Amino acid sequence: MSKHFRLSTALDVDDLLLECIPYAIKLANEKYNFNPPLTIHEVNRWGKLGTRADVIFEYFNDPEFYKNQPVIEGAKEFVRKLSKMTEVFISTSIPPKFMGIRAERIMQEFPEIPQENIYMGSRKDKINVDILFDDGMHNVFKSDATYPILMRRPWNQDATGMLAVNNYDEFLKLVEVISKSYYYNPVAFSNKPGIVCLVGPSGSGKTKVAGKLIEKTDKLVKLQSYTTKDPTSLKENDWYNYISKEEFNKLLDNKELFESTMYAGHGFGSKKEDIVKILESGKNVLTTMDICGAMALKTNFENVITIYIKRDRKTLIESILKKNTDIQDKTNRILAIESEKCNLELCDYVVYNYNYSQSADEILEILKLDEIVK
């Protein structure tokens, strides 16, 4: 795809440009004086939950709600920037009786979007665009867009194996990568410490390849990420700091994690300060992440190389089946294999994993760290 080709992007509205669930939670807390207050983490999937959080649905039939939805912080600037990069469309699902209100809000708040580019209806799979950006898991799964991208929210935390981002900056960086306007600069990487991120589907062997890299060179330091997963289910547990879901949510709320994702219901994330400490020591950072974490790295740091670890489907499935996890986790990982295919095109390099040690050697050749391999 030429970097001069103008992409098209369809944006959702609720909880992407205008507050919806957080606004409903705020109104519910003011009306019912919940003790403790209702929080966004209680809405952990879309639809009625059979809990006190169901109260938010009463606001979705109130026209005043749609008239007064707050614009999400940074949304206007985001749309302005995106409009310079791609042609922007709106694809919003809203009850017909409120469509007029929604159209007026969009035209008022986001004048960069042409009126003729505003589409309303629940069949987002019928929108023919290059990129779809939505917080609804079902919309992303069903989309025919070349790059359907999920905005991470508590209600889509079980989404696995799809492109997902945590904020506008990560999305804009991802659009840059998709349009090929962002390129890795090997000269810059050789002149100062940088970050090496191995990407690949579950079963690709990226963690074992990373382990071999650590054995072969002292110029790469592994980044310890944070996860809520049970440490007994991961053999390579020295790559993680294990914390509770409550601790993980606290890190998210305090914005201590520059990237985070949910995989098969478990939280994973990394701290920017941990990376900075390694870089300041004069070493290069080595980490394994999904494509979402890799794009977050490119958003937050200048000197990042992403390497996709590829394996044939049969070997991937065999590796997943051998993992010490439950049936549901294995099923999610296998189902995610197809969704991971487009991630290969977003990485700077691809290394086929026939053998862990050989793959590590190939990566060292790419990095050109000018060292003697042990």
C-alpha cells in the first residue's frame, strides 16, 4: 500500500467520541447515591448483567442524555489530526428516534466530518472502509474493514487476538504504520539504546526466542511486565510481575501503565518508567507483546523495532495445546490465530521460527549489535 494512498476510516461515536457508559454511571451515582459508588469496572461486558450496573440502561431511552453527552477529552483534536491522514466517516448505532439529535451533535462538535459521511445504523459490517475504530467487540469481529481496530474498554476486556488500542495516540500511530508513513530507522537504533519488541500469536515461541536472545547477548535487558494471570500457568514467570486484578485496575486508574491489554480475560501491561531505567543504563530493552503493545511502544518511544515471530498453523496449535491452561484459554488462543495474520504486515521485520536459537541468531543479525555471540 502506497503511503500516498488516502485511507478511509469509520469512527464509532459512543465511548469513542462522546461519553456514554461513564456518563450514565455519573448520572446514576448522582440519582441513587450508590455506596460505594458505581464504577466503570463493574460494566465488564455489554448488555444487562443482572447487577446494580443495569441501572445505566434507563438513560439510553432519554433524549436529554443524547443531547448532553460530554465530548471525550481530546476527541476533537483527534478527529482533526485523523482528518489530515484519512477520509473520516461516522458509523454510529443509535435508536431511530434519537438519530436527529446524534447528527446535530456530530456536526456541531466535529465539523471536519462531512455531513454526507455520517452513517447511522447497527449494520457496521456493511460500511466499506479501510479502517473501523469501535469499542464494540461484536462490531470489530463482524467488520469487513481491512483493519478493524478495537478501543479498549472494561466491557470488551475478553477480546483476544484483535488489533486494539488504549487511546487516540496509539490509534494515530497505528494508522501511520498501516499507511506505511512510519518506517524503522536501523541507523538510529545502532546509535543509541532502543527497544526490541517480539510480536506473534500464542504458540509462536516468541518468549523462548526472547530467552535465547538474553542468553546470547548482554546488550539486551528483558522488560518485566505486569499481569493478573496465575503464575503457576506460565512457565516463563520471570518475565512478569504478578499482581491482583484490583492492583492492575489501580495501575490503570492512576495511568501508571503506558500500555495494557486483556488476553483471555487476564490483564497485561507495562510501565514506562521501567523502560526508561533500562535505556538510561545504556542497554537495549527486549520485550514480548501483542501488536497492541507494540504500537503503544511506537507511540511512547522513538527508537523501537518490532519483529514478528512466524510459525505454521499446525505448530502453533500443537504448542497451544501443550500449554498449562484451561480449555477455554486454549480455545481463545486457537481462535485468535486467524485474527493475528494482519499483524505481520504492521511489523518492521518477520522471522520464521524453525528453531529458537537460530531465530535468535537471525534477530541479532537484524539488530547488528556488534557483539560476539556467546
